[in-house]
Amino acid sequence: MNPDTHELALLLVDLGGAGVELATRADRLRYRPMTLPPDLSARLRLNCAALVTLLRAGYVPDASGADGEAVYVYGERLGIADDLGMPTHPGSPAWLVAVGESMAIRVDARTIESVAQ
């Protein structure tokens, strides 16, 4: 398992669950609300470059192979949020949760595949 990807997935879910919204300006990460719990703030600083890259590049899970479930979870989470009238744009709390959960499934599926080989 790639600990960096796993940690990033967990961070995204935690940020979304806390109602944090992320955005980028140039190569800087911006977030709202401005005050975060110390542990979440520290994890955000440690993963700042990865978060900026993710926000700028976007996230689309690969629909082939083991990532099929990741695609399903991503779409399902965004669909539920949309049905509830929540914003689902990149960086929104709902998007962060959807991406984090989808990434976690991809990491878990690849770990299972590598152990089986």
C-alpha cells in the first residue's frame, strides 16, 4: 500500500467531513474556514503539494479493472450530495469526501492485488 496515497485519501475524507473547502491560487493552497483543528492543520501542511496537484489536475478514477468500484463510489457520493443540494465542485467538502473514499478503494484494491500475486 502506498502510505502517501492512503494518507491523502484519509485526509480528504477528514477535511470534507469537517466542512473544509479547498481551492488553489497559483501554487498556493487556500482553505475555508481559516481556522482548523491543530492535527488537521498539520496534516494539511504536510500534504499541501499533493492537494494543490489534485485540485489543479482534477480527479477521475479509471473505470477499468479494480478501479470499477472506485468509479462507482465517486459517482455515488457526488450524486447523493447533489440530491441533497450540496455543492459538488472540485474542492467542495462533498467532492473531497467522494475523492477520498474513491482513492481509498483504489489503494485497498491494488494492495489486495499485489498481495495475491
